[in-house]
Amino acid sequence: MHKNVTYSLVIPFMNEEEVLPMLMDRLEGFMADLDGPAEVMFIDDGSRDNSAALVAERARQDARFKMIRLSRNFGHQIAVTAGLNEANGDAVIIMDADLQDPPEVAHDLIAKWHEGYEIVHAQRRRREGETLFKKVTANLFYRGLARLSSVDIPRDVGDFRLVDARVVRAIRAMPERDRFLRGMFAWVGFRQCLVQFDRPERQAGETKYPLKKMLKLAMDGVIGFSDAPLRLALWLGALVSLGAMLYGAYIFSMALFTDRFVDGWASTVVILSFLSGMNLLISGVIGLFVGRIHNEAKQRPLYFVSESIGLNEVVRLPDQRRLFQTHNALAG
Ligand code: UDP
Ligand code: MG
């Protein structure tokens, strides 16, 4: 059981004006039930609607609400990273803005944290109101990745989880550019456990994860946490060479022992185009990995912050207990 604890909620959002007021109301109730003070770190991931203004207004009235605005849309994983970099709490809870990760479930995560777990993943038992396509592809992805990956990435776990401040520091020490946080959390180790929940529907607005972003995330997961694609290239190469050798032996023996000539043109064209296809495919796989090296080599910062509200502030509670000193002092 931890004593005198502080909590941070890290919530990235992009164009969520429909759901944010509902979310902030729910969070107020949630924070009132906590056993310690909390801050809500909102990250505006390049919203083009009224979202940031809504949060800013609340943040000016209530110092527990804070906001970082990224200079453009950097994507959900980077937005979460920005939040983790500023979160001060002893326990940090990452959740979506659309109330698909119900704040009430966070109480179960916290209970596990008090038991001594440093990472508590929320695992989806059921998903409400999502398309069959999303359920099927997500299912395939989680199962496929679990097989391919060298680290044990829990299935049906998204980004909803509680992590101890120690884990936050570990993640801060991992500067990789193409980020797949759920893999990174699995990779850092520490004591981890799962809490199951039924995932409700998004409470308002539309999904901000179109197929393209889902594919990019899936790619980052596979390439970042598995070298199976590279090994696949090796096996394919070996297989094709074996086939070529067998075929060569066949042609050779036909020429030696029979008077039938192997008809040349069709087989040559088929084999050649098959082999060039293989070559391209495998260069493509290698290219994906080289692309990541290129991305790392550029050494660009992960994101830029254009504005922030409520950071670096000392929050005084009614009982005058100092909650958060400068965030740097606590983050160090
Ligand atoms: N999000 C974000 N940046 C993006 C896309 C999404 O910050 O580029 C946020 C979004 O506002 C939400 C969370 O990430 O808070 C999860 O997105 P969403 O609910 O649309 O994904 P889904 O639940 O449909 O997979
Ligand atoms: Mg959602």
C-alpha cells in the first residue's frame, strides 16, 4: 500500500470537442473518489476544432487540469509520450479521451498498484459498438504480434494502463522515434499484471484512428518488436534457391536421359518474373527496417510544444499540502 500518493492522468486528444465536456465532468467525480490528489495532463495533438479552447477554459478555473499543445498532429503515441514527459504523479494513468477507457475502471488499476504492481494493463474483455472489421483485424493483429514478438505483449491491451513513476522514467529513457508504446511497456519489465474490463462505445464523436493510422501502428509494432520479417526473407530465399536447384536437376536429367527438350521460353519467363517479385518483396522488407534507421539517424525531437497551461505550477490544496512542486524537481 502506497501512502501520500499523487496521481496523473495522461489523456491525448485530437478533435474531441463533442466528448471533452462529458469527460471532464466524469473526471471530476473520479478524482473526488481518489485517495490522493490528482492532475489531468491533457495533450492536444493538433486539434482543429474547439477542443483546446474547452480544455483551456477548464484549466484556468481548476488547476488540476493542465494542457500541453503540440505544434501539430504528431499522432496518438507521440501525444501520450509528451504527456508522460510532463506527468508528476506517483502513479500515471493513460486513457483515451472518448470515455472508451472508463475512469471508474482506473480504480481497479489503482488497487492493483497498491498491491505492488508497477504496470497494470487494462485488458478488453468485450468491445462494444465497434465494427466487425475492427474487431477482426484487431484480433488478428494481437494474436499475430504475440507470436512474432520476442517480448510478451499482452493481448487485447491498448493504451489504457496505470504505470508507476519508475516505469515512466524508464519510458522517458527510450527515445525511439517510431513508437509502439504497448510494446515498450511490455519490454521495460517491472511487475506487470492485467485487469479486465468491458470496453464501452465511444461516447461521442468519430474514431480518430482510420485504417491508415491503424496500419502504421501495426507496422510499428511488428517492425519494432520482431525481427520475423527479416527472418522471413531468409527462409523465402532458402526456399526459392532449393526450388531452383531441384528444377535445375530435373532439366539436367531430362537432357541426359531423355530426348525430350524442356521447352525454354515459358518456364524462363515465369521463373524470372517470380524471382524478381521475390527480390522486390524482400528489398521492401529490408527497406522498412532501413527506413526506421533513417528516421532514427535524423535525430529529430519527437515533438514540439506550442503552448502549455498549468505546467510548472505549484498547486496548493485546501489542506495546504504541497502537491506538485516544479515538475522538473519531481520528474528527476
Ligand atoms: N488521438 C490523438 N491523435 C491522433 C489520433 C487519435 O491524440 O492522431 C486520440 C483520440 O482523440 C483519442 C485516442 O487518441 O483520445 C484514441 O483514439 P480513438 O478513440 O479515435 O481510437 P479508437 O478507439 O477508435 O481506436
Ligand atoms: Mg476510441
